[in-house]
Amino acid sequence: MPDIVIMFFLLGALAGVAKSDLQVPKAAYDTLSILLMLTLGLKGGLALHGQVSWQLLPEVVVVILIGIAIPLAVYPIVRKLAGLNAADSASLAAHYGSASAGTFAVALAFAEANNLPIAPQTTLYLVLLELPAIVVAIMIYRKVTGSTAKASAIWHEALTSRGVVLLAGGLLIGYWYGPEGSAAISPLFLGAFKALLALFLLEMGLCVSKHLNPFPIKHWRLIGFALVAPVILATIGISLGVLLGLPAGSSLILGSLVASASYIAAPAAIRGAIPEADVGLSIFASLGVTFPLNVLVGIPVYYQMMEVISHL
């Protein structure tokens, strides 16, 4: 059976398709997303407490290079195959090069439920994938359009996004204080992790239903990309994880992250940096197609894929 949190995603999607009056107030959703990202950061920081060493450098470098390579590959693909303009292609490149905190949370829950070993630094993958892709995609657009915008402005846009601040901040706080120093807040953040994730996925299901009803068949080429790209990217991510000798849970999470697409940090950054882009189109692909694919069937499939790759 799928993890129970997935059922909340399906509940939200079905409620939206049925045009129910169910809705999560914006203030509640904002609170949920803040709590979820802080929790993910804290979990990673607590796991890293006393575990940081130079041995982490190779995988940190590899993850950053992944974040750089994906937008460089995605931009020309969606520009030619999906027929998108430069602004929308750069937007898609940023979304797919960056990563989804929701997918990370589901992959983490899946790995923990299956007792897969997870390295302490695994949360770093999410933080490291958020920044490079957004910056590279914006730079691609600036290069293509001949813009003279300063690189410092681009970095500021990426570094100060809500997702990056919460994830990186939670990770640093968890690392500094460790399990003993964070004992007072652990019940709220760590004890309620699955409950927070369930409510977050309920809202994600409602959001997905809005993008799929009515189904935008005119964007069939983009839909095809959003369905095929995650499988290819997951294969690359898992293969790199196995080559780096990562534990099974970390390899699965890395593959799931590489296969995911951002719908929180990237939209905020792209709206400010590339106002000409139709961010709604990118959100449709990332949240309406790729996210459901990953959380409903993708992660279990990637787990089987990882088992095959690790025995090659």
C-alpha cells in the first residue's frame, strides 16, 4: 500500500476535480509550508550535528554540478521540442533544475518507512539544488536576450527566496544546537512531520486539480516533457548516488530530487527576474504533471530502479 500521506494528496485532487468547496486558507497554507521547510532543514541539521567532514566535498560538488547541468540541458530541449519562447524556456529550466521540497519530504518518508539507510547530509541535497539552477536559468535568459542585469542582483534574488532561507536557516540551527539543544521544539517540528506533510499534500492535491480541470491538451508537448524528463533525470541522479557510494535511502532521495521540479522557490525568483515569463505554465508542468507523477508512482518505481542499478 502507498504511504498514508499520499492518500491526502489524492483526497485533495479528487475534491478539486469534484468541485468541492474544500479549501485550505492561504494563511494556513503559508504556515504549513513554513513549518514543513523548517522541519526539513532542522531534520537535516540535527543529523549533521557532529558529522561534518571534508569527505562530504565530492558529493556536494556533484550535487551542485547537477543543479548547473539540468537547466543547461532543459533550456534547448523545451525551446525546440515544446516550442516555447526564450522567457518560458528559461523559466522551465529554472523549475526543473531546482527541486521540490514536497517531493523530498515524500521520498524521505518513503525511505524511512522502508528502513532504508539515509546519510546525515541528505537534506543538503535539497538546499544545494535550489540555488544553482535558478541562477543559471536566469543567466541563460540574460545571455540570450542581451540583458545587462548585474549578476549580484540575480544571486540576491535566489539567495533570499523563502525556501532557501527556511531550509538553510533550519539546517544551520539544527546543526548548531543538536538533539539536546533542540529538545524543546522537537515535538512540534519532528514529532508532527508526517501530519504536516499530510496537510501540505492535501493542499497540493487541490492545487493540482485546478491545473488539470479542464485538461490543457494544447500543451501536449510540454506535458510529454513533464512526464518523460523525471524518469530520465531520476536515472541520472540514482546512478550518480550509487557511483558515489551513498546509502540506499540517500541515493533514492537524490534521484527523486533530481527528478522533481520546484513550485515554491523557483516561481518566486522567476517572477522577479524574468517578468516576461508565463510562470503559470511552469507551475502547470511542475506541480500539475511532474509532482503527481513522482509522489504517486515515481518514487516507488525509482526505488526499484535503484535496486537494479546498484546490482549492475
